[in-house]
Amino acid sequence: MESLLLLFVFILVLQLQLGVSKVTSYNCRGLLDLCSYTRPRSRPFLVATWYRPTDSPVSLFNEFEELVNKVDAGNWEFFLLKGINVDIMVDTTSANAGKLKHIFDIYGLNQLITEPTRITPGSRSLIDLCITNKPTKVARFGVVHLAISDHALTYMTYKVQHERAGTIMIKSRQMKNFHKARFLRDLQEKAW
């Protein structure tokens, strides 16, 4: 529910502030929500939220890899947020972490968050991720620890290039051939 709310807020900001329109929406077994968007005179980009239950099999990553393969083949910008439930800060030897890092390596994905996103009295883990294939398009990213949950809010903001207002004409005069005496004479001859 939390990831859907974040996706809704993100969609609203995109549509109201940036003139972005939603193209398609895809839901994979209630776990992965994916929306593609377009901007005027730009390529489409994909925004996704994914919740992977902790008890799900490693084979679930195969569906994720298929999606990433299609994104890579289309050369789309891809932004994924939320709870993949693989602690990549500590758990580097498990099958889940190995499969996830394999996907990251093959498709050039970057995981931006480096600090723990779930803090309990007995543990600190990095399980809520911000993943993208275009880190240069991310202006900011981070973690906000909220008192209402042991999961922190992860975010990333999209870097937007503003359109220019139009052509600016600058008039200038070349003073290379300026003759002071002629200029003063021309001023005296004018009837003011």
C-alpha cells in the first residue's frame, strides 16, 4: 500500500509540474507496478515500485530480469523504488542477493541508497532500494526515517531540463572602425 501511495504521488507531480502524460500501466501479480511516461520531445521513461515478499522464491527475480531486459533493449530510462527485501548491505552471499547483483551487473543498473532503510533495536538493513539505469538523470536521492514505521522512506528526484523561453536576440555594435571626430561632427549636424 505504501509503495502504491508513493507511486501515486510521483505520478501526480509528473503530470501537474512537468507536463508528463501516462502511456501504459502494468501490474505483475500484485508485486510490481510499472508505468511508462512521455515528456514532450523526449523519449519515454519507466517508473516502477516493487514489493517482493521475504518468503518468495529466487525465481521471482527471473520475471524482474525479463522486464529489465526489455527496458534495456528499448534503451528506456528506468527508475525502480521500494522494498525488494534483500539486504544488500550485509547479505551478499545469499541466492537472492547474488541473483539481484547479477542482474545489476548485466544490465548496468545502479542502486543509489547506501544507508540502512530498516532499523530495529536488533538490526540495521538496506532492503528498500532506489534502482536506475540512468543515475545522471537523478538530481537527488536519499532516506527519510519516519517515526511511524521501522522502514524508512526512500526517494529519488528526476532531473528536469527546463525548456528555454525562445531565442534571445542581442544587438551589438562593432566599434572597430569608430572615428571620434566624425561622430562628434554628426552629433553637431543633427537638429535636436
